[in-house]
Amino acid sequence: MPATETATPGQSGQRVLLAYFSRAGENYYYGGRTNLEVGNTEVLAGMISALVPCDVHRIEAADPYPDSYDATVARNVREQNQNARPAISNPLPSIDQYDAIILASGIWNVRAPMIMTTFTESYDFTGKTVLPVATHAMSGMGNTMRDYTESCPGAQIRQGLAVKGEEVQEAGPNLQSWLQRSGLFQ
């Protein structure tokens, strides 16, 4: 469902936006590599949107990331080292109509991809609840809580959920439990 200007309240009465960044192609898989037609975070975003009434916005890079895992890792390291803000090809006009924003992405080199900082720094999160969700290989939430605390001033950053990329398909029970604790799913 695309993000709209008039958000429909969910079960919790909150107007919820799920903004996510996901990358398909060659991905890490138990120490090796696998080719994903749908990125792990996109799979998780689909699971969330099936449980929580929300508007969904897929964050797209103006300069798409390569399908190659190694080339993406190299680009990500450069972006982190340069504190880059990769351009977003489809920015939202506003997030003002939302009470809660679920921010979902992979964890690359212990951080959310820098495009997530581009997204968060583009809006006023004052008074909003931010719920981080991450898919990862080994680093859990990494530095995501710190990064969102810095880039979403005035927001209440809630406990996040980290799911190993290789285990996304089996994440349903943990996801439901987290959403219940977060007050978004009853």
C-alpha cells in the first residue's frame, strides 16, 4: 500500500508509516552468498504490513545499489567513511500525518545503510514514535538506535527488532510479539 496524505489509524488508533529500504541480489547467507529475488527487509516489511494497518513506503536509491554483494559492501564502506547522504528517488512529501514510524532496513557494517539517514534527516520526527526494524547477518541492531536517536531529534525511539536475514521466513512469532510489546498489534 503506498503512503498517502491521509493515513488510516491502525488497531492501536495510531497512524503508522512503515518506511523501509531493502536490497535484492547477491546477499550474505550463512558465511556464503545467495541470490535473493526479494530482499530480506522487503520480506519482513510485507509481514509487518500484513499484521499492522499502515501505509508502506519503499525507500528507493536514486543511484541503485549493485546486485553484487562485494560491490555493495565497498560502496557502503565509502558512504559510511564519507558520512554520505545517498539521494532518494521517491521522497515522501511529509510524515506529519503519522504518529508512529517503523523504520526497516538491513544492517550494513554495523549500521543502517546511509540512505536511512538521508530519509530520517529529511523530516521532522518531533513527537513521533520510531520503531526500528533490522535484518542482519551477525550484528543485530548494530548502531541503529544511536543513529536514529541522533537523526530523529524529538522522537521517542522504541526498542527495535533485529532478525537474521537467513531467518526472516521464520520470524513471524518474534515479529508478532515485538509488535504487541510496541502496542501496534493486539
